[in-house]
Amino acid sequence: MKSIASLATSVALFVMSVVAAAGQPLEAPRAARSVHLAYVAPEATAFYNEVLVEKSVPGSYFMACGFHHGYFGIQELSGGKKVVLFSVWDPTQGDDPNAVAQEHRVEVLYQADEVIARRFGGEGTGGQSLFDYDWKVGQTYRFLVQARVMEKKTAYAAWFYLPESKTWKHLVTFRTRTGGDRLKGLYSFLEDFRRDGRSATEVRRAVFGNGWVRTLAGRWEPLVKARFTASGAPWEAKDTIDAGVVEGQFYLQTGGDTRTTTPLRTVLERPAGKASPPQGPDD
């Protein structure tokens, strides 16, 4: 027969397993929950999007142009340092960038002088580029990813618009094995990557608007529908998330005192707005 102590231990373990199975954290959340916009879009050769950050704190990633093989956006790091980040994944499994054979690694086809290009790991592996840029809250920034198939690989070129000089800057071109994919599975997200407990109590908010894709037939089509989704890590705050449409643009918000006004999985729709896409670097 079990002792009272062992029985109490068994009951405690059972309660913990039930709570964990219910997806509830067993301690105060470490981070604000990541929130996403999954766009309704055809496969494309170019993906254009705009982001205006309304609230930011260190440890925030405002990702504008995500696709099956990579993502592109702006980050606020520690100490207020800010960067433009573009990453593309290797076609392999695993988190150790040094364990990937040379022939399976992301290749750098172009790299601007001011841009750092390096390997990354820990969440898959691949190629990562960073451009030091002191972006501002309240300023709209423009992003463009172009895809070019090269046999069984695809080259992804990242362009960032510099409003100060009114010019497009080609940051980097990464090539990876895709089997011939262009740009599909398009999305944006807002992430708290500081994850120190306090970061869960801080609000992050951004507006995503005027998104476009260039279809395989060469036509530009606006991105007017997006599904609101969120990550499911047990150490994230679950309820302080929101998304919606404001003044013809999508928004995402997470952390702090955020209140949910839109249920998860809702398909949001914004008005098409402009009749044609803005001029890109090739126009």
C-alpha cells in the first residue's frame, strides 16, 4: 500500500500533467505570445509589404515578408539598437549550423557592403543577414522579396526601401534548395524574443498594409485577406493578443494589457485600396 507521502506526490504529478495537457503554463509567462497574419495569396515571384511600428520595446521582431523558406523584417535589439533582418533556411533538419554539409547550406549570391551575412541555428539552420538601420516608431517601411528559380534551387533577393534617400537598397540574395518553389505560404508576424518575464508585460503593436504579390503570370495582386493565428508555447502569455483591420490596414498587437477583440483563426479582410502596386527597384 502506498504511503501518504508517495500518494500525495502521485496526486501532484497527476494535477501537473492535467494542467500541462490543457496547455496552461505552470508559472508566470516568460514572453508575449507571437501573433501572425497568414495571407490568402497565390504562389508568386515577388512579395511586397509595408510595416508601421506603433509600439516597440527591446526584443521585438516585426516581420513583414515571410514565406516557406525565409522571412524579412525589422528588429529592436537590446539597448535600443535596431536592424533589418532577412533569413533563409537550409533544406535540412536540425539546429546545428555547423553540422550541415556544405552542399546543403544556403549560398550567398550577393551581399551589400554594409550588410553582415552569416550562418544561424537554434530554430533550424540557414543564412542570415543584418543591416544596421535606426528605424523609427511611426514611420512606414517598405520591403520586397524577389524569387528566381535556378533548376532545383531558388534565389531570394531582399530589398529594403530607404525613405531618407527615396531609393531601394538590395541587401542580400540567398540561394537555397527548394525543388523549384517561388514564394508561397506568405505571412507576417510580431514576436517577443527577449522572453525574460518582464517582456510579457510590455505591449508591441504594428500595422501591416498595402501588401502585394506578383503572380506567376506576371500580374500584381493585392493582399486583402489574412488569417489571424498565434503560437502555442506554454511559456507565453495566452490572452494578451489581438489583430484586426484599422484604416484599411491589418494590425497585430501582443503583450501587456492587450485585450482580444478578434478570435483566433478569424479571416480578416481589408479594402483593396490603391489600384496598382508601388514602383519597385526593377520598375
